[in-house]
Amino acid sequence: MANEKPRILQDSRDMILTLVVMFVGVAVTIGFTGLCSFNPGKPENGPVREVDANAFLDMESRRVPYPVRLPEVPEGWTANSTRAGMAAGHQSTIVGFVTASGAFAQVTQTDAPADELPADEKPRRADGSTNVSGVEWKKFVPTEDNVRRVWVGDLGDSRALVEGTASDEEFSQLAKALQEATPKKTAK
């Protein structure tokens, strides 16, 4: 039994040495492949991926039963995402923008009834409304973290939702640009 303790210690040292050798081998292998990098300090944003929102909306105008609009956004804004979706059981067309300040704003267009929007079932509460060039936009604010605020506007032939991390001023700019945009007529 007396010899048992030194043997356990020797086995433990051997195991630790084996793990150290394996770690060094893995680190050297990964380092040479370039599959891993270490960049201490604050991360920097790269260029914004730009998408052709006009081409997307041209295709959408043939797919959906409501006219879609391409807002003429302020200088420095970049369309960076497009997709089709659903809102309250109705087709929707979604275009996202990175604003000049680096915030995000997204427009969802649909023919769903305004009183059923937003329809993503995220925790929000009504927070009054704001008038943008004659159109009343209902405001919804999150009641939990990681939920975006939303404005809902009725544009007559369609409804629009503006949501994101952008400021109220940027929301207003996007809402106004959307209201002033010429609707692309649907083929349906």
C-alpha cells in the first residue's frame, strides 16, 4: 500500500504531461492551417454587405398581391438584406438597411390588416403613435430585452412595419421615404 501513493502520483504526472504535449501539438497544427486567429482588442466592423433591393422588389411585385415600394433612403444608408416572409398569415416582403449611423432598420410590407400587426408574437406593448407627413404610425415598444421596437403604418394599398435599432429620427426618415415611394404594381 505504501508504494500505491507514489504510483498514483506518477500516473497523474504522466497524464498531465500527455495532455500538455497533445495541446501543444493541436495548437501548432491549428496555427499553421490559419483556421484560427487571435486578435486582442476591440473588434472593428467590416464593410456592409450590400444587396440589390430594387431587383428583389421587382421580383416580389410579381409574387405578392399588393404593390411594393422601394424607399429612397438617405445618403449613407445601405440595403443589406432582403427576404420574403409571412405576417399575420399574409405574404410579406422584407428589406433591411444599415443606416449612416451604423444602426439597423427593416421594412416589412404586407397586405395584412394593420390591427393584426405586428404579428411576430414578441413581447411588446402599444406606445401611442406618431404622424409622419400625414400618415399615422402606431408605435410598439419591447417589454423584454432583445426585442425590437416597431412602427406600423397603413399606406392604403398595403401596410408597412418599420423596426430595428435605428433612432426615432431614422425611423421617421424611412417611414417618409416609404410613403413617398412609387408603388411597384403587382402582376396579380
